[in-house]
Amino acid sequence: MGREEQVEEREVLDSIFPEEITDISDTAYRISINLETPENDARDEEETEQPVLILQVSYPPEYPDVAPDLDISSPPNAPKHPLLDIQEDRDRLLEALQPTIEENLGMAMVFTLVSTLKESAELLMAERANAVQAAKEMEAAKAEEEENRKFQGTAVTPETFLEWRERFRKEMEEKEQREREEKEADEKRAKKAPVKEEKKLTGKQLWERGLAGKADYDEDDEDAIPAAVEKMKITA
């Protein structure tokens, strides 16, 4: 009786999954399941390939009174999807099929198992996509909060005001100290600067410039007395 039900179920599945089902033996086959990614999938736009699961079914002689032997894999050389890792998620997905198996013992259940597996895998991807989206929104909110904080400034409290006043007084004292030191330094430089003395003309220079009689000349400088003046002294 079990074998007849197995053959009948296999024929029905062939009409439902004409391109997705592949026989391995008389009692075993694989069904390819195309998954739909969530709308908020965080992948790059260039990553357009949809994830695919392979459900392998083997009939024990007593099926459907006992559970079928199941295994889940990915297509050969399939790229790893960011929201679904078959190696890591295999046990979790197989475990999700157990309630369906228990509910359908004694009946053909493979079509129901395929539907349950597809739903479980897509739900798992949606949960991860939501987690990624939530993390992005949290980061965006944090960045916005930091940006707004720049314009809000710091709330004034008695403690912060006292700190500001003390800091302001200290800055003003330091400024005044620098100004006093600069002023004192300027005054010291001004006192040390040499005073340029006016050069006194000799008697000869006064005579040559026609200034004799208008300005005194150095009487001690006998060599500088004009010759004409010497003659006037002798004649007298």
C-alpha cells in the first residue's frame, strides 16, 4: 500500500513541479525551490540572483505512515546569499518541518513540506533583512542626533555657568598679564635705544659755510681757525 501511494504522489508532484523535480532513483528525487527575497533586501542592486534551495526526498518503505528522509542543500557552485546560508541554516530549516510532518503522517505530505520549507526560508531572510534595516536606521538616527547636538549647544546649569565664569576670568587675567609684559618690554627697549647727538661744527666748517658769527665754534680746535682770522690778530 505504501509503494502505491508513493508512486501516485510522485506523479502529482511531476505535474506541479515539471521543471523543478529531478529523479535520483525510484524512491528518491530532488525538488528545486526558488525563494523570493524580502522587499527591504540590503543587497547591492547588482546582486539579482535569487536564492535557491534543493529539497531531497527519499521514501522509506512505510511512507507515508512514517516520515520521509529529507535533506536540504544549495545548487552546485551557487554563490552564498547574504541573508541565507544553507550550511548554517540547514538544521534550523529541517527542524521547522517537523510540525508539518507530524500533522500529515499517513498522508502524502511532500507538497506541503515544500510549501512549509519555502515559507520558513523566506521568513528567515525577512528577519535578517529587518535586522539589517533596523541597524541602518539606528546608525542614521545616531548620526542625526550627533549633528543636532552641534547646534543645540550645552544646557546652562549653575555648575556649568560657574565653570565658564572661572575659565573666562582666568583667560582675561592671562590676557592682561601678557599685555603688561609686552608694554614693559617696549618701555625697556625704548630706554636702551641710543640718543643720536647733534654733531657740533668746527670753526673752519662754520667759516666755510658762512656761519661765522652766527654760531660758536670750538675754541679748543686751534687748527680749525681760518687763516684770515689769524692774519687779523697779527695786524692788530
